[in-house]
Amino acid sequence: METNIKTLTSILVIISVVAVVAFSTSFNPANAKISGNETNLTCGDVDASNTVDIDDVVYLIDYIFSGGPEPMCDPILSCGDVDSSYNIDVDDVVYLNSYIFGNGTAPMCPEFNTSYV
């Protein structure tokens, strides 16, 4: 358990450093939200760039810890809740980072019928 906490702490420190650098050089929140019923909605693509990459990790970190803009999908859980826990939190950041850099499991956002949301 102690090793898992140390590993998680190390991952979060690395993510934070990458986030500061990437966010200050490439983040652009001007994109419009996309609808949950759009065919190009991709779980994990929280910045609506049509790809899941480090920018999405940075976007989630900004949203969770700095009050940044919500994920650009409606409802926000349909692209930001990558571990399908029905909550967007640090677990989603770690999960998405593991998927991108560590061959982790692909994001699994909960499915929503947007007509009822």
C-alpha cells in the first residue's frame, strides 16, 4: 500500500510539472462544447480536439484543481469521467495518464441518453 501511495504521488508530481509547462504553452479554452449525441464525441477528449492526449490530462487537472472550464461535452461526465465512476476527480487524471503513457485501459465514460439529462 505504501508503495502505491508513493507511486501515485510521483505520478501526480510528474503530471503537475507537465501540466504547468503544457498549459502555459498550448491550452486554448475557446473551443465550444460538443453535444453528447454528436458522433465525434470521444471518451477522454475533454478539450474537444478530436484526440485523446496530454492536453486532455492538463485540461482535467485545471478543471479539478484550479476551477478551470468544464470538459467540453454535454453532459460533462460523457467525456471527462474516464474511469466511469460517475464523478470527475483525480482518479480520472491518473487513469487517463496511464492510458496515454502507460498502455493502460482505454477510457470508459458512462453512457448517457442526452434527451434525459
